[in-house]
Amino acid sequence: MWARSGRELFYFDGAGALTTVPIQTTPTFSGASPMKLFETRYFSSVQARSYDVSLDGQQFLMIKDMPSTDQGASAASASIVVVLNWSEELKARLPSN
């Protein structure tokens, strides 16, 4: 996935680490040496992108894998938190100008 700046590429390497490659476009297109950002234990898919990067390229949104037991079964049921009317809650928590 490209950083919004167009100067960095993010990808999962073969070992599952989130990796970045700084990209230079002038005078010619080239990539620097890959750098491992962190090891991951997150969901990955070959069919669709399973993560996103913030506008500044400093934060990632990822789907975390469920922990498993020794038998390989899920140790916890899947859950999701849905926040309704979050913009109104945000306005209520911000100081008014």
C-alpha cells in the first residue's frame, strides 16, 4: 500500500512483518532497502486489503487475529464495538469555542 505522500510503500513480508520501503522518484524511480516496522499477528488476506495507513503514515488500522487454543479453536468469540452518533459524542466532549 502506498503512503499518501507517495514516498513510501508498506507491505507484509513473507514472515508476516509489516515492512516499509522508502521510494525516490527523482532523478529516477528507485526504492531503498526495506525496513521492518513491526511483527504482526493480524488478519491478512490475498483477496482484499486488510489494513490501512493514516494520512501522515504514522498509524495503521488493522484487523487483529483471534487468539487460539492448543486445539486451534477460537478461545474467544468474535465481537465488534459499534459507536452510534459518534460525531455528536465528540462534539459534546470537545471544548466549545
